[in-house]
Amino acid sequence: MSKYAFYPGCSLESGGIEYGMSSQAVADALGIEFLEVPDWNCCGASSAHMTDHLLSLALPARIMALAETLPVTEIVAPCAACHARFAAVEYELGRDDDLKQKVNSLLERPYTGKVKLRYYIDVFSNPDTLSKIEKKVKKSLKGLKVACYYGCLFVKPPKVMQFVDDPENPQAMDNIVRALGAEPIPWPYKTECCGASLGVTEEDHCTKLCNDILRFARDSGADCIVAACPLCQANLDMRQVTVEKKYGVSYRMPIPFFTQLIGLALGLNPTSLGMKKLFVDPAGILKKVGVA
């Protein structure tokens, strides 16, 4: 059984609860064990790194230090913003001993770097797990056309993220979608920014970015956009009404998480995967794959 330290962050138990629900359900079905980091705190995304550099490293470093108390060698963070903060810790503290010492002086338990960061999608897209998924598919998603949306924080900057895939044209989610029987469509916006937290401070900019992503997905023939980050998913899902009003269009494009699609293909109950929690009704895609 694969075992990982699991950092849910602030969103998987609130705004992105369907990501947390589907992640756990799929992990259980595939024999993957997620051990939640004890006494975890907010990683600081996306405000700490804009206000205090030392704090922006100390917050995620504390979490990674706590992960070292678990019987694991790797930690995963489903949220791309959280993942980016952990990647920054590994990159900066791994190259600057003085900075590492300053950060550790603020922590009750020192960060050593013993537990390494794992790209969350890779937990499911690595060859062994992908093979297991293919063998366990009970309901093929054949006929479903999917735009895989990675966003920017999982993949860039490549030297900090140490991304295991092509940062301009990643294929990890595409490979998962193929294993489920669905068709990952080629499209040019899979790593473009959705605006992330700019939706709070610069809503007009965020609305434009979301419209661009939705428009390219629609024009490329997608039935849905599959996401891997709760903030990206919230922007594309929750803001569709705002986008449609501003630009006079109608997308009605469901934005499920990739773990929800895996769960559907494994024959898990859509309710247990949080499908009803999506803002844009996924009934159309559920009907298309025969699970409505």
C-alpha cells in the first residue's frame, strides 16, 4: 500500500470539500493511504509570501517538519497554492543553510527535509497506480471529451516546482483521463492562469482570464474542464455566472476535479464524490457516461 503524508489545507474541508471527499474515496478504492499531518496550520498561501518572506517559509516548513513525525517519505498537497509553498521551502532552504537556520529558529520542531514533496497528480498518474486504475474501471467514461486544466502553480516556475512533466504541455491528467476511457482534448490553455486570488482584489481581471479558459475549452469541443486545484476549480465553476453576464455568453461547463472522474469510472456513488456540490450542474456529463 502506498502511503503519504497528506496536507488538506484550508480548502479541502471548506470551499473545496468535494476534492477532499473524492480524494479520500478514490484513495480507499485504490489502496492508497493518506496520513493527515498532525496539528497542521495554514501554509500561508496566498498572502504570507507577499508580506513577509521569512514567515512565508516558516509556515509551510512547520507543516513539513510535522510530516516527519509520520511513517512516510513523501508529502502531498492537493491544492496547487499549498504545493507551491512547500516547493518553495524545498528549493530555498535546500540551497541556503543560513536561511534554513533562521526558519528553524522559529519552529518548535526543526525542518530537516527528510520528507519530500510529491506532485499530487503523480500519486494517481504514476505507471503502477495508473495500471491499477485501468484494471479497476467499472464504468468507462467513453464518449466524454475532457479539457485537462493544470493551471500555473503546479507547473511554474519549473526549476522551483521540480515538475515531473512538461510544464508547457503536461500529460499526467491527460493520461488519467485516457485510462478512464474518456478523451483528453488538445487545447492551448491547460496551464494558463485563472486569476487565483485576484478574484478577490481584481475581479475584472480574474473574470477575463476565466472567460478565456472557458471559451477555449468550449471551442476545442470539451464537455467539461477537469481541475486539480480547489482555487482554480472555484474560479472556473463559481464565477461562470459572472463571466456569462459580463460577456453575454452561455457556457454551463461543469468543472469536476480529476479525482471525481476517477471515482465515477471506479463505480463509486456520485454523491460520495461530492458531485452535487459543484456549482455548474454536472447532470449532462453524468448522463453522457451513463451514471445519472
